[in-house]
Amino acid sequence: MINLPDKNIDLTETETLITSEEILEDYKFACRSRYISLLGRQEVLSGRAKFGVFGDGKEIPQLALAHFFKKGDFRSGYYRDQTLMLALGEITVRTFFAQLYAHADLKAEPASGGRMMNAHFVSRSINPDGSWNDLTSQYNTAADISPTAGQMPRLVGLAYASRLYREVEELQRFTQFSQNGDEIAFGTIGNASTSEGMFWEAINAIGVLGAPAVLSIWDDGYGISVPNKYQMVKGDLSEILSGFQRQGDSSNGYDIYRVDGSDYPALLDAYHRATTIAREDHIPAIIHVTGLTQPQGHSTSGSHERYKSEDQLQWEADHDCLVAMRHWIISESIADEDTLTALEENERNYVRQEQKMAWQDFIASVNVDRRNVKHMLSEIASQSEHSKQIEKIKSGMSNTAYPKRRDLLNAIYETLILTRDENIAAKQALIQWRDYHKNYYQKLYSTDVYSETPCSPLNVREIKPKYAPDAEQISGFTVLNTFFKSALERDPRIIAFGEDVGKLGGVNQGMAGLQAEFGDLRVSDTGIRETTIVGQAVGLALRGLRPIAEIQYLDYILYALPTLSDDLSTLRWRTKGGQAAPLIIRTRGHRLEGVWHSGSPMGALVHLLRGVHILVPRDMTRAVGFYNTLLHGDDPGIVVEVLNSYRKKEPLPENLTDITVPIGVPEILREGHDVTLVTYGAMCPIVLDAADDLSKLGIEAEVIDVQSLLPFDIHHSIVESVKKTNRIICIDEDVPGGATAYMMQQILEIQGGYHWLDSEPRTITGTQHRPAYGSDGDYFSKPNKHVIFDTIYDMMNEANPSQYPFFDQIDQA
């Protein structure tokens, strides 16, 4: 153990709480967990399940942790934590196997309804009506993800929320989310995943913030086949982490513990010390649990016998934590050999029984439909000249050992193709069954990408800006500043943070003066750490707060893309509506100067972040409207402010702080009948300028600001413009084939716009390289009004060359 904290901890509580009966109960759960792992592997290898990953070899430290995990606490862990979840009663043997079989029913598999592979744990925070559960009355688990160390960024916010709930007086009334900030955020991670950059970023952020996290590192010496000596300097995490050890009560940092994973009393001691200090004093801790094993290797995809020596395998067998606990129980006369043998046999039988019930429940969910299809196929076979082939199809569908819904649809399609020329009345019933169930099956796996609750931001009522005849013209940053001040006043759950957001008020002054007014916990600076800025927001939102996290420039959002894509954007979907993180990412982009301050990677964001609303307001008044809409809803969103609009003047609406802009609803900025121009953000004034020039030549362009990329034009209004103009051009600053291709697909394919075209659809984009520095670099890297003018005029010349001749032809005439 390294540098145990100076605080005097009374260990008599541990000795009193952990009775002989509880020790045997712990051993029972350890055995149960081990048998789950052994049987789970068999189920995968038999073909009943597709893939398995298990927590064997980590049982004993997780049992120690469970004793100090209280209701209201949060876990941000990974897929080795099955023993912890069993001990807390958050999973059962049956629900574990239901997830292994991908049972697509929340009653059977309440974590994800069959959407996530096994050992991905979830607690349900959100009700179907969008309301929150009382998080203080349940054990909480942020939905697991597979990417290594991906659980670390959100741990920052999950832990920091406790500090906010304790220290921000206005938050203390939200008792369904916290009880005086007494909650701990428990993180768990494997030794090899600590090589990831987001691990170190999160460790640093938690230490700086003084957030009550207790992080357990399960160290079995390997990362799949790669031993620690190739993973980390000195091959020893405790040595590397020692620099984070706090020095006395006056410094920030961690209490760091090193403990053998097979030493049950020492584990109880370490977790008691760490959690007491974290809960009472908000001092984070790292518990490095060494000497662990992984008896079955990384997963069912491989075998550790391939890369471990015989000596290593023998050492792991001898030092297995379950074996060590068994020896300790006997040596301490807590139970004898016969008692433990009987307990082990009971657990083995119990796990087998529950696994069988989980399998029966799973196949029953498919078998009703399989019987119906079988009956319909028999009806068709009795009237078809292809009866033998249909019977073979039916037999193949019926006899598979692992029933799948896709097998039913395969059999239906094969039968319909086979009998396509036969007039059989029973075919109609089969087609109707297929159409209904195909839609029903699709919903099993595809709902809840965005909120489907009454709290969806799509349900927020539009409130248009109202202007006095003599409305004051103010700078864009003042529009934002006025709004953010009002928002912070009306909702104490709003927490704003990011690089330079606090003392400076943001590089563009959108939050100038607000830290002084609302305090440095409500409006705060962060380090340069985009991944954990987003992770901090995710964790805070999971705990009922409404974070506004700033990424200083849109280009820098790429540093946070794994957390945005793997965690945030999939959160509601992968929990089938059980969890939500209604945060706002505030950033700015498009035109300014230079390679890394003028980016518009909108296509990348649109394709990678389904599940997050991506909003692209053309000015700050509309940005305010989107912020309000998001704050009234329960989905996450990214608002991309236009970089060169902070100093531009805008009329001040009388109702600025109440404005809401509907998400997914374009706005027509200029009416026309010759061509439809679809754009957004910083391109709007440039396109309007080009449209004015074209109007001088008799070409009237209709200019549409889409305003929102995700979702896109939910009422299909753009196609109505295309019906009128019969021509369309999509314009933005992204690379060729980026967001313009996405918009074109939405309009031509989804909205059926191709029916109405008289001219080839076109896109006008930025170049395939980043924007070059300087004003000329901007002109030749991004669409300018002359490129837009030439493209549209060329399109009109093709349609009517006599009315719109090329300029060189006019000169020759």
C-alpha cells in the first residue's frame, strides 16, 4: 500500500459490518460469478451465443468494493464487473444470460433490450414519459461501453457533480439527484487500458477538480496478449501514478493504495479508507489492485494459453483470488471444507438452472412467431407445386438450434420467390405477416436514437423573436451574453465550463462577467482537455444537471470525437431509452482565418453523431433560440456558432430570453422560382449576396437556411421549393461529398425531390484541403459568391442558353 492517508479511520466499523455470514455470502457470489463465466463461455462455444466476455479472476476485490457502494453512488466501469453487479443485486444470473443471448425484451434484459453484448451494465434512470427516477434511492451505473478507457471521461463529471451538489447552495433542493453531494463515483478499468490518453486526461481532471471518485484498476498483468512491460514505463502503474499522491491536507491530488487482489481483509481495509475519505472530504482515490488473473483469457475470441508460458499459467492457477479466499476462509475457521464444497455445488446448480430458464425465455420469444410462420408455410406448401422445396425451407427454419428472427424472414422471402407465379390465397396472409413483423422487429433494435418522450426538444413550442420598430442594434456576443445571464438565473442546474470560459468569459465574450456574478462553480475554466470537457458534461448530465460545455473551436471537437460518438450519441439508443444526457456542446466554426480555426467538418459530425442534434444557426439570435429549445428538452445537442458573427450587429428582440427555434425546421430567407439554394450558417449571407447579383440578370433564386442538420427538415418543406423551381444546389463549407452530399440525399431520396428536377442537382463546397490562411486563402478555399454565381448561371444557361448566354458569347455578339 502506498502512502496511506493521514486521516484516522476507525476500522472497527469494517470489522463489525463484515461478519462471518457476510463473508460466506461474498464467497457465494464469487462462486456464482465464476460459474457464470465458465458456463457463459460454453454457451458461446456451443453456438447459442455470439460472443462472450467475463469477469473471472476479479471477483474478490469487487466484493470488497460492493460493501462500500451505497445507493446514490455511480459506477463508470467496464465489462469485467459482473461480480460487483451481482453483489449489488443489479443483475441476476438470468438477466446476465439474457444479455448473452441478445434477448430483445427489456423485461428479460433490462440493460439494453438485447442491443449490447454481454457484461455491458446499465441502471435505468429515465422513465418512458421522460421523467427521472430518484437516483439517490438506487445503485447507479452509467451505461457501459466497450472502447478501452472510454468510461473515464464521463467519470470526471459523475464525480464532480457531487461537489457541485454540495457546494452550490441553489442545487441542494434537487434531492432526487443528490443528498448533499455525499455520493461517490466509482470508476473501474483494466491495467492495459490505462495506456490510453483519455485515462491520463481524466485522472488529471479529477485531481484538479477535487472530485470524489474512487478508481479501481484491475491489474492482471496483461492487455490481451501484451504484458505490462510493453504497456507502461517500469511496468508498474503504482510507480507511475505516485506523482498524483497528495502531500498532506493542503494539496490536491489522490490517496493512492496498492493492494493484492487475493487479500480479502486488505481489500476491505483499502476500500473502507478510500470511500470514507472520498465521501466525507471529497478527496479522490486510486486503488491499484494487483496480482489478479484472467482464467479464461480476454474473451471467447481467443485463448490465453497461446501467449502465456506454462509457468505463468501455473502461477495464475495457484494465485487465483477465489482459491485464495477459499483457503483463507478455512484457515480462519469461518467455514470448513465440506461447507464450502456444498456451497459451491449449490451455486453451480443454481447457475445452470437460471441459465436454462434464460435460454427457454429467449427461445420462447421467437418460437411463437416461428410456429405461426411454420403454419403459414405449411398452408402454402399444401397448394404449391413446389411443396417439397417449401417443406425443406420450413424444416431449415424450424430446426436451427439458435432461433433468430431473421431466419423467419429468410424463410418467408425464399417461399415468396419460389411461388411468385402461383396464385395461392395463403400467400397474402404470409405477406401481411411479413410486413407487420418486419416493422415490429426493426423497432426492437432501432428505437430511441433520439428522445421519443414528451420531453423531446422536437416538442418544444416555437416562440418567434419580437422586435420593436426602433430595436437596438447590438453585437452578436452581447446577444449571447444577455441570454446566458438569464438562463443561469432561472435554472441553477445550468453549469457552464470550458477553456477560457470563466474569468475571461470566453474568447468571444459570450459569458463575460458571468463567473463574477454566479461563482466559479457555475461558470468555470477548464484545462485544454476536450475529451474530458465532453466527458465532464456527460457525467454531469447523467446526474440531473444541465451542462453547457464549450469546445473553443469546431476543429478541436475532433479531440473529443470518441467520447461524443462512442458514448454520448449512442447513450439513449444503447439503453433503449433508459439513460439520457441532455447536455449542450457550444462551439464555433466556419469562416475566420487559418487551417485550424476555420473548419467545417460537418459531414463527419453528421455521420458519426446520430443521437445528437447538430444545429447550425446563421446568427446569434437563432443560436439563443436553439439553446432555449435544447434546455427545454431532454436530448443532447451541438450548437455551432458562426465565428465571424460575434462583432456583427443584430437587432435586439424584446423577448430574447424566451425565443425558441424549432429543431429540424428550415427557414426560407429569400423567395424565388428559378433555383433552390440550400445552405446554413456562415454561408447564408454569402448565398444571399450571390442571389442578389443573379436577380439583376433575371434569375430569382430561393434561398433556404436549413438551420438544423440533425434532424434535417422533418416536415419535408424543401421538396416543396424544388417542386416550384425544378432545380437544386446544396452549398456549404465542408469538403466535397461532406454535409452537402448528406443534404442532397435527404432532399432527393428521402423527400423524393428527384421527381421534380429539370436540371442536374449540384453541390458547392469547400476544397478538399483545409482552408488556407489569410483573406485570399479563405476566398480560394471556401465557396465565395462568384463561384455560387457561376454555378447557378451555368445551370440556367444549360436550361435556356438563349435567355442566359455565357458572357463571352455576349461579347462576341
